[in-house]
Amino acid sequence: MPGRPDADRPQVRAPGHQPDIANGPPCPWCSTPNRPDRHYCARCAMPLVASGDQATARAPWWRRLFGGRRRETPWAGDRPRLRRVFDRIGTWITVAVLATLAVLGFMYIPDGIQNTRDHFAKRAPVSPDGIKASRSFPGHDPKLLVDKLSNTWWGPGITESGQGQWIEATFTEPTRLLDVIITPGVSSSANKLQESALPHRIKATITMKDGSIKTRDLTLDQGAGGQRRPFRVGEVTKVRFTIESAHAASAEKQVAIAEIEFFGPSSANRSS
């Protein structure tokens, strides 16, 4: 009975130099050329890149933002991360938000700078070139509002709150106004507050150099003396103060205003 033939023993052959990888990177351990996409040597299985060189340089932020970074070949056993649609959407949402903030900053930063300057600017009195009123009580015309005296006053000559009555100040040259001080009543003295009704809410209609209109709502307290209110408008040619309501209005009293003072930036601000 013939015997069972023995199988040939396998022969281990070392990989030789293949023509298609003749120019591949050599293994730093055994000098065997390898394909450029390999991470381990085909012969000795040692890493083809030294451990100190494995950390690649971080891509610039604009490449990471727009997805322009180079993607390396995944290592054996690693599952490449699938790119999700939401990653791209999130990127463009971020770009849109940044662009919106840039546009808003370009629009509002100049106003913010001007408001900061106005806040810290030194104030100087500004006198209007003309003043008139809707109507006046005899002997108490609107010029008394800007005479620098606190014991003279203007009144419309009608009782109750004087709602709808107005005073209008004009400026020949466009003027930047920062503050206004209004002294309600017939005097700045507290013992004369009961002699007239006191303006409570006043609407300031401001005409600019280019003809545009701005408004300010001023609310005055029921007290004696001048009351300062911020204005902060530039290139003003006309301001109309319209009375909307009054304190202590009655059929025996008319509303009265002793003084209106305007303040703008001092010339010292420009010279400094």
C-alpha cells in the first residue's frame, strides 16, 4: 500500500524590491522600499515614521474652518470618521454670524465712539439765535426763557396744563447739543412753585441740518430749580418743545417755564 506523500514545507521568502515601489520611502529599520500610503514596513512591520515626526503640524484656522485641510490615510484598524451634513451647516452658520457682527460693528461703532466723547466732553452754554412760542401771556414772551435770569418766565396765557403749546429755538449755524436744562415754574425759588402749573412731560422735536427729524421725550420732576436732561444730537438747526402734561394743573393756573438753557461741547475739547 503506497504511503501518503508528505506536503511540501512552505518556504518563507523575504519581500524583494518591487518595480512599482522602487521610489517609495525606505524603511528606517531595514531599508526596504514601501508604498507611500503604508504606515508599517511590509518586511519588518516596524513603523515607517519615527515617533518624533508623527505629530503633524496643525492646519491654519481658515483651512480648518473651510474644510481645506489634508486628510491622512487611516491607519490599519481605524474607521475613518464620516463627515456629517451638520458639520457643513454649522460652519456656514458660524460664517454668517461673524459677517453679521462685522457689519453691525461697522455701522454702530462710530456712533459708540461719538457717544463716548459726548459723555466725557466738557460742556459750554449755547445760546439760540431765535426763539418763538405758539402763544404768550402779556409781558411774558419767550425771549425771557433765554435771558439768563431765573425770576422771569414764559407762559402761554391759558389755564390748565397748556397741552399742545410750544416753544421753538432756532440756530443759524448747525449746532451739536449735549444737554438741556429746563427750570419749571415762575422762578427757581421753591416758595413760588405753587404760583403756576409745572411742565411734566415735554416732547422735543429736533430738526437736523439735512432736514431730518429726531425726537426726545423729556420728563420733569415737580421740584424747584433747573433740571438737566441729556440731548446728545448733532447738526441741530431747530428745537421745538411741546408741552404734553403738567403738574398741579388747574383752572386758576397756567403752566410756566422760567428758563431753558442749551449746552454743547466746549471748544477746549477740540483743542486738546
